[in-house]
Amino acid sequence: MLDIADELHRWARQGRPFAVATVVATSGSAPRQPGAALAVDSDGTAVGSVSGGCVEGAVYELCQEALRTGETVLERFGYSDEDAFAVGLTCGGVIDILVTPVRPYGTDGPDDDPRAPDVAATVTTALAAAASGEAAAVARVVRGPARLLGHALLVRPDGSVTGTLGGHPELDRTAAEESRALLDAGRTATVEIGADGSRCGEPVLVLVESSVPAPRMIVFGAIDFAAALVRAGKFLDHHVTVCDARPVFATRARFPDADEIVVDWPHRYLETQDLDARTVLCVLTHDAKFDIPLLERALRLPVAYVGAMGSRRTHLDRLDRLRAAGLTEHELTRLRSPIGLDLGARTPEETALSIAAEIIAARRGGTGTPLTGAHTPIHHDAPAALERVGTVSVA
């Protein structure tokens, strides 16, 4: 749901009722991951996607029905020989979809659900936080007692909580703790908790969606390859910084798409930054006087990716220099060099694509090998689908 927060926040501000369908679990070759959403407003306008097209029509109708009835529903869409080309996933996957109606205050609609205002308030507050770039996590019940389905609470990094999951107070406390841990990691996932907040009571499955600032990409070296990589980084929704010690090259005219342009020695700038485990560092300086002091520090940071441009001869020389600077073999294994996957790239744009592909593979656990003829999973991090889930409604 938070992946389309900007549009939903705008609808909420305008007082437009809408229903949002969210992927809560997948299995097999499902095209979208938990948290992906499609929403439909009272005028029939749709935004977002839950399946890449396979079941959008059926989900659209579910959203319209939820707006009419005011009921939250959970439904599974899967593959079978009979419905593969009707309502189903022809790729063979299974997705579970939670559909929740949201009516901002002041709008008319079904009022048979006394919890609706609280749920709407929590959801709209979460959308506002996500749309403004704040770090926040929203937890919603996606399986459990029917009276709890769709209930939501919002958790912020300072531990403050808005809303309730509608059950035992310990359920809220445990869900808030789990949500804060996932928020710290910038992850979206499902968590199973007992309805009484323990691990022993009636199980409740909670989907936790995290909204965090965009991951950072720092490109060191203001060269022509960097300009193409900046565009690729923005396409991947990174906050992109270009850093170079040479003011004549590190200019806004050369890098109009960058979020930040910094004129400083790369290693000195790196030392001033508070980086997290989602940060990617791309070293394109291709000059030992910049590369070595920078990589000496970068390879000891808990970042997601460190890549450096250069030939294989340059790479071997770089490794010798880094060993001489005191780096261990274990630390050196973190270095992606020569940077990028082997695509046969030659132009700056092709090289940027190969680097972006390697960053994605490192993040998702991909191999970089062709899918044609392979027997490896297409989606490496798809969580298991909900067990024994049918259609559940809240009256």
C-alpha cells in the first residue's frame, strides 16, 4: 500500500473514499511482492498494480465491492488448468490479496463497521507519513479472527504508536516491537503473533509495510560513465550523490539528474556520512590516489555494495595496494571489481546498466545468469503464501 502512498494521500486529502488491495503473501512465480497495491476510488479511478496484469480486473471488482459494502476481504488468486486464462496467474504463482475500504472523515458510506473510522484514520496517517518521506511502518492484520481483519497500527522510529490491531493490548505491543525492528531494516514482511500477544495463542498474521527514505547511491568520480550511472540510480529510486575532488568536473550542468553534487576528496566525504545497510558505493575515479584511501574505508562499512571500475590489471594492482594498507582477505571479498556484470557493455549507458544489474543481483541474491534454460527461481526472495486462506469478510 505504501508504494502508492503519494496518490492515496492526495485522494484522502480530497476526501475521496477508496479501497486498497494489497498483496499480503505470495508463492511460486508471483509477479509482485507483499506490500504491492492497487487502489480504486469512488469514481472508478485505479492506481497501482498487484499482479502485473494477471488478475487486475478481478481485484478491481473486489475494490468496487468493498466500497459498496464497507467490508474488508481477503482472497487468494492462483493458477489452475481451468482458470489460468480467466481469473488466475498464468505464470503459475499464487497471491493473497487484502482489500480494505478507506473512507476519510466526512464522507458518507456504510456505517455498520464501528471500527472503520479508527482504521481509516490510521491508514491515512500512514499514507501521509510515507508521502512526506518520513520513516514509518504500518501493521495490518491479514489473517486471524474475522473481527481483527484489516485493523491497523502505525509505528514510528521513536516507538510511538497510532491505532490498534483491535485485540489484546499485548498484541499491539508485540506487533509494535516487530514493526519497529522491520522498520529499522527497511523491510516489508509478515509476522505471526498470538492473538494475546504471545507465541502461543490463536495465531494472527500481521503484514508490516515499512516506508523509509530512498536508499543512497554515492558515485565517486565525475566522469561520463558517472552521468549514465546517476540516471540508472534514479531509475532504481535511489537518492544519488556524485562526489569528486575536482570542481571543474563536479557540476550541476554535467549531472542534472543527481540529488547532490559534492566537491571533496572522496575518502574525506565518506568519513562524514552516516550510511546504512542499503547504501551502494560506486567508485569510478579510476585513480589510485582517490581509489585506495576511499576503498580502504568503504570496505569496512556495513553497506550493501562496493564496486570499483577498472581493468583486470588495475584490479590486481588495487588489491595489492589495499592489502598493503591493512585490509584482510575477508574485507577484500566484498569488493565488486571490475564493477558490473558481464554484458559486453561498451558505452556509458550500457556500462551503467551492467552496474545496476549487479547491484540488483547483490540485493536480491540473483546469479546474473540467463533465465533461459536455467532451473533457478525467477524471484529469489518471495516469501511463502498464507496457509489455508480463503475469502474472509468482516461484517
